[in-house]
Amino acid sequence: MDSKKNKIAPKFGTMAGVFTPTFLTILGVIMYIRHPWVVGNAGIVGAFLIIIVAVAITFSTALSLSSITTNIRIGSGGAFSLISQSLGLEIGGAIGIPFFFSQAIAVAMYVFGFREGLQSLIDLSPLLLDLMVFVLVLAIAFISTSFAFKIQYVIMAIIILSIASIVGGLFVNELNYDFVWFGNYQGSPETNFSGTSFWLVFAVFFPAVTGVMAGANMSGDLKNPRKSIPSGTITAVIITTIVYMALVFVAALLATPQELLNNYNVFIDKAYYAPIVLAGLLGATLSSALGSFVGAPRILLALGEKRILPKSEFLSKTNKKGEPFNAMLITAVIVLFGLSLRDLNTIAPLITMFFMITYAMVNIVALIEQSLALPSFRPTLKIPIIVPIIGAFGSLTVMFIINAAVALASLILIILFYFYLVKKKLKSDAGDSRSGLFTALAEWSTKKTTELSPTKEVRSWRPDLLIPVTAPKEIRSSFKLIESIVAPKGSIKLLALKNHTESVSDKLNIFLPRVKRRLQKQNIATSYTYVDGDDLADTLKISMQSLHAAFFKPNTVFITVSNNPAQNISYERLISAAKQNQYGVLVYVPFENVGLSLEKSVNLWIRDVPEMWNTNYDINNNDLSILVSLLIHKNWNGNLSVNISLHENGIAGQEDIDLLKDLVRFPIDTVIKSYDPISEEQVLKDSNADLNIMPLASGMNIDDLVAMVNMSRTSALFCLDSTTENALV
């Protein structure tokens, strides 16, 4: 019973697999018992307009569906497969799950319709008739899909004869030539003709043309879906549209407007041969029930194959004939539930909404694929971009015209399905177009940003770190600090030097992907690459210069000082190169094995603030220190203390301190103290914190930084500004 072992070759061509089910689903109950009523309310011109608007939406959807189908290898599940391949399994599943239930419950609706027509011929209880009809549908479907489609050929012949009989009524009835071109929308007998509107009549007619997915649902069972779905669907839509338009004139000729309003059975009563029209009505409902019952399990099968639903392995199994036997059993249970409700008027609007959302999503997929203009989008059926726009806008508009409250409820339900599937972390083997979509959005955003501001705005600064790596231990010792600096919206680029021993390179090959995965779990954008080079400073200098051409480039170099004097010399040259290339620099010097201790308290040191800082808003090399301290304080949820060095030409007293506090917008619980620069060493010794953050003073080398850390017995982060930070904005 395994689906992979028992999956047989697709067996249906265009006629049997697509055209016939689409043709029969569109020419359904509405054509027989509501189409004349539409003409009676709207008049000839109004009825034509209703048909044109309705078909514009569904034909646009058919064209969008066909265009995408000619570009991809569509799998089983029809619209679900199409949406999943473009927008991902989460969105595809969020649409596919309710679409499946809609198809299944629709079977019950068609059974009710068949029973109503049958009651005029057989005097049995409605429940018994419903069960008899359902057993008939079940038996035909379970014999085989091929047998069900052969039955549909018979039904199609009956429907064609019934249409001929309706037209033949023009030759045996007294004709009405007093046409009403523009109707006055009187309403229906149920409302005592209290009046209606164009859009309410449109809402009654619209379900008649919503069968465009009937063939696409069989995508997994078609010999050549890329060819069959476009040709079968489009041909069926065109032919059925011509039929509906022709029947507008037939209805207007057969009866007066008042007769059309009062008698839903005008086409039956005034046909050339009434029994064949009644048979056509019964055949239309039976074929729609068969089409939905055959199509719904295919959607469930596809959902199971992608492991979207619970018990997916059970749902994805097929029998020896390749039929989705288990999915058909589940569908049968859902249909029985629908039959038990006895009146589907309460949930019928919801079913319509799920159909409409599916149509809208098919058009949105076509719109996205066309807009991205990726080389992979090469459909053999090309359509203007206005087509999916009309289809998507029309589908969503019709939803709210029919019932705004139900439309909103159905959208909320689909959103809930989406978040449920996001939590499942589904994996797709085939991939999708989402990365292309977000890349296109990023490119557009980049162009707009460059147009608005050719240079980086200081207000848009965030920590985007460039971190050189020569061995795993360099990241391990500073990993938590790096996380605290870049979270939640910063980024990290790891640059691994491949000039070391083979064993070190092997360790990096294992270590860097792990680091990337961990940081990405924190929603931190992370990437890494390997560069060849014998000298750390020279290699990084070239890399920094190359990255200037990129829009999303790092702005700050982060280095961790270790007990390696040779590497410290390279770091000093690297700091000089970073300054020349307008990169900020963060130099982390951990104190012995203490590291960051409790990760609670941060001491920020502000010094050497220049004269006139309060008018030109320039605080010299203190911006990066302040910004980083604020980020770490927030991520640690700890305590921030600020030590400000007083100077008669810079920050001279409490008034200046208050102004600086106001401009920086320090947290309310920040403790701010001032000190005399002469006593800085003693103040540093007396301070108690898990991390000191201070500006990297001009002329200080790595040995000086290490000595300062050993003297204070506290790990420190030394900061050198670039030109892209400003803590006062």
C-alpha cells in the first residue's frame, strides 16, 4: 500500500482529465434553475454584464493557472502544488487544507441538489434519498476514477441534449419579444419581491462559473498536465461562457420577465422535451458531486505526501490501481458529516470563500512570478500582467461583496493554518520562489535607499560585524558578547583565513556552520566565507576594500585579543586598515578566565569630548562606545553605569552631563558619575562591573589594552568610531 511502490503512471488526457470535469462543473445547477431568474432581475444587458464580470475573474484565474502550469512540473494536488512551489509549503498548505474541506463538503451540497430534483420522480424521505445518492457516488468513485470519468461522458451527452432541448423550446412556445434590456431587480418569491441589487444577483450567479479548478485537481493523474490543464481548462471556460450568454437570449424569448422571476423551472417547463432537461439537471449535480469526490482526495493525498497533516503517511498511501484509497475514505467521512447537517446554508458561504481565496492565490502566484522576471520563469503560455491583477483583485472583491463577515472569518482561519504550519518547520525537496521574491524586494529597497540617500544615514546605523577567524577558540571566547551586540537586528560576516594547518581548517569547516545555525536561530543574519592569505591584516584590508562595493556591507570589525604576541601585531595593523577604510573597530580583551562573569553590569566610559560638542553634536570617538553599551545593556537586561571624564573645554559640569544624558536618551535606571581625568586609573581600579566599554584612545597598542584590563581586573571592549555612528541622533 505504499505510495511510492504502488504509484502507477498517470492515465488521463486532456478530454477525460480536464475538459470534461471542468465543463460539467461550470454547467451545473445554476444554469438550469437560476439563470432565467438572473435574466428576469437584471434584464438582458444586466445579465450580460454579470456574466462578463464573473467570467473575467474566473477566466483570468484559468489563464494564470494555465500560464504557471506551462512553466513548472506541477505535482498532485492542483492549486496546492502550484502555490506550494511558488510561495512555500506553509502558504500552500494554509490554502490547501480549507480547499480540501470545501471540495469535500461541496459533495454534500451537490447530493442535496440531486435529491431535490429526484424528489419530483421518487416519493421517499429526503434522508434516505441523500444516502442513496451518496452511495451511488461512492460506488462509482471507488470502482475507479477511470470509471467515474466514463460516467461523466454519458452525463455530458445528456447535458448537451438538455441544452439543445432548452433551445428547441423556442420552436414550440409562444415567444416573448417585449424584451427588458435593463432590469429593475425585483428580488425573488422567497422575499416577496421586496427588491434586490446587481451585486446580490451577481452573488447568486457567480458559483456557476467557479469550476475552473476541477481539471487542475487531477494534476497528479494526467499524462501531460503542462499541456492538458491549459488547453482543457481554457477551452471549457470559453465554451461554457458562450452557452451562458446564448441562454440569456433564450430565457428572454421563452418567458416574460415576470415568469422568469416567479418560476425557477422555466427552462424545464418550456423545453422542447422536459424530461431530458430534468435529466440534465440531475446529471449536472451528479457530475459535480463525482468531480468533487474524485478531486478532493487528490488534494488530501498531496497534503499527506508533503507531511502537512497528522497521519500523513496513512493519507499518502495508494492502492494497487494507484487510487488514493485512504484519502477517499477520509473524504467519505467528511461528506457524511456534511449530509448530517441537513442544511448547508450556514457554511455554504464559507465554502465559496475558500474557493475564492484559492483563485486569488493562483493569480497572486502568477503575478509574483511575472514581476520577478527570473530566467526560470519561461511559460509557453504568456499572459499580460493585467490578467492576474484582474483575477486576484476580482476574487478578493467578490468575497467581500458576497459576505464581508464570512470573508474576513475565512481569511483569519487561513492565517491560523499558516502559523500552525510555520511552527511545524516543513521541509520542501523542490524548493520555491520565495527567496527570489525577497531578493527582488531587497534590490528594490536598495535602489530606493540609494536614491534617497547616496551615503549611509547615521540614523540607520546598526551593528553589522566583520569578524576575522583563524581558529574556533577565537569565537568561543567571545560568542556571548557578539550575540549581545548584534541582537536582534544586526548581522555577522565571518571571514575565515585558510593559511593554517589542515587540522585547524578541518575544525573551522565543522565549527562555522554550527555557529551560523545557532545565530540564525536567534534571527541574526549570519554568513561565512573562506579567504586565502598569509597575513591577517593584509588579507582583511583587501576584503574590506572589496566590500565597499556592496550595499549590505559590514560597518564594524570585531577582534578578540588572545595570548599571541605575533597576532597582536597583525591586529594593530588591522585596526589601522579599518580606520583608513572607514570601518568601526571593536577590540574585546577578556580578563584571564573570568570573561564576562555574570553578564549583568556594564560600565561605559566617556572621555575626551571636544569643545563645542553641544552645538555641533560631535562627541569625538565616543559614539560607538555608547551605542554598543546600550545594546549590551538591553540584551543583558542588566545595569548600566556611565563614567564621564570632565574637561573645562568639553563636558565641564552637571549642566553638560544632563544635556548629554538627554541627547543620548540613556535608560532611566542608568547611574551617571563624573570623574577627574587625572584620577582615571584609580577610578578604573575601584569600579566594579562585568564589562568595561571605552573608546580606543589614539596611540594605544594591544599591549596597552591588555595592561589596562589586567589593572582593572575586568574584561573590556575598546571601541573606535567610523564615520557612520552618532549616538546623539
